[in-house]
Amino acid sequence: MNNKVYDGMNKGLELIHQGFKIRNDIWQEEILFSWRWWIGFGLVIFCWGSWMIFRKKNSSDRLFYPGLFVMVISIALDAIGLQLKAWNYIYPLIPFFPAYLPFDLALMPVSVMFLIQVKPKMKPFYKAILFAVLTSFFGEPLFKWLGIYEPLSWRYIYSVPVYFVIYLTANWLSKRPNFERLNE
């Protein structure tokens, strides 16, 4: 076994653990049950509660499939962005995930699923532009203003093509022929 690799990877793991311990301690002391924590918690309840009430029941599986894709890709991209110090989340809902789970697991997928569901005959390109622009220039600045999101080397404009591609891919997934079609 290569000792340099072994020692380096173990040292990196130890630093990650130390960082987690610092973040977990501050989370327990200052973040848990703070008003910003409640915003995140409420966002999850509101998004998924709205989804349960307003979704097209006969298209739930068809819509949840791209929603699941959005969740996975959002968490993955958040992990990359956090590791590269492009941004930071100051008030995570739970300390075990540095990503902002209310955004990745609730707001993003539910927004995409509703957009796919509403006006299904509208060109996905236009919906993707709407989603990308609103999320980049309204959603991200709102979370920054609330003190939850801190862009470091990231600019809002960088998010536009990312959100655009996420929406188009999710929409494409919703059109796969293995599901019942959406009807207007």
C-alpha cells in the first residue's frame, strides 16, 4: 500500500471530521430552532404539502420521476460547489449534510414538477428559461438576503445555464413513454 496516499487520505478524512464537529457544535448551539432553521423546516412542509394537495394524482409517478432526478442532481452539484468553496449554507436544516436540503429536496424538485404539470403543451424551452431566471435572480438572492446562502466565488448568472439544463432534463424524463401521458 502506498503510505503517502494512505496518510494523505486519512489526514483529509480527519480534517473533514474536524470541520463537521465544528459545524455540528454551532448547529446545536445556535442554528437548531432558530428562525432561519424554521424557515427551512417550513419550506419543506409547505412544498411537499402543496405537492400532495395540488399534484395531478394520476400523473404522480410520471412527475415524481423527474423530481427525484432534480433532488439527486441538486445534492450532487451542491456537494461539488461546497467542496470548491463556491458557496456556503450558513443555516442547514440538519448538520450531516452541508447542502441546503430544503432547497435541494423540496423547493427545486417541487417547483420543477409543478412547472412540468402546468401547461404541459407549452414549449419546455420557455419554462426552462423561466425556471432558470427566477431561481437564479430571485431565489438565490432571497436566500442570500435571509442569511442562509452565501455565494463565495459564485455569481448568480453562473446558475442560469445549470438550472436551464436541469429543467430541460427533468422535462425530458417526464416524457419517457413508460408512464401515462399528462393530459391538460
